[in-house]
Amino acid sequence: QVRLVESGGGSVQPGGSLRLSCAVSETIFSISAAGWYRQAPEKERELVATVRTSGDTNYADSVKGRFTVSRDNAKNTVFLTMDNLKPEDSAVYYCHLHSPFSNQYWGQGTQVTVSA
């Protein structure tokens, strides 16, 4: 069974930075699109950023220019580097994997809190 384990969440002041990591247990990672979603209290889960196997990336408008998604296929890991964080970025961040067989996998989530 594919497992996704996130790390790197925490609390930071506005303007600060965090780097999230998501380690995937299986080599299916290398042939799958990977990315990050987030869910704030009383809001729906939303896409943050994705990175395809080609390296092509896609970002939500709200994070463009501040967040960077990347992947290391040798380590089955996807990263999210978050700079210039804002209070509205506070949410639980979920790692996501979308295999070429149309299977989707989720991590357990990691909390990011941005406050003064």
C-alpha cells in the first residue's frame, strides 16, 4: 500500500518561510504527478501546487511567486518551499499523488500556522 508521510509543518510569523516534505513509500512516485493541497477551518480543500513527472508545475494564483513545488525522484519525495508566508496561508497541508492508473493517494496532513 502506498503511504505518504509529510513533515516540516509548524508555526511561523508573517513573512517567514517553511519547507514541507512528503516521502512516498513506493516507486510509483516516479511515474505519478505529485503535489500539495490545503484545507483551512470551515473551508474546502484546495489545490496549492502540483509537479508532473516532466517537471512542469502548476500553482494556485494565491501562492504564485511565493511557493515552489519540486520533486526528487531518487528519494521518492516531493517538497513545498513556502516563502513570504501570510496568515491566510494557515491550514492543514496535504500531500497528494495521482498515478497514471488514476489512483489517488493522500498524506495525513501537516499543520501550518502563520501568525504574529
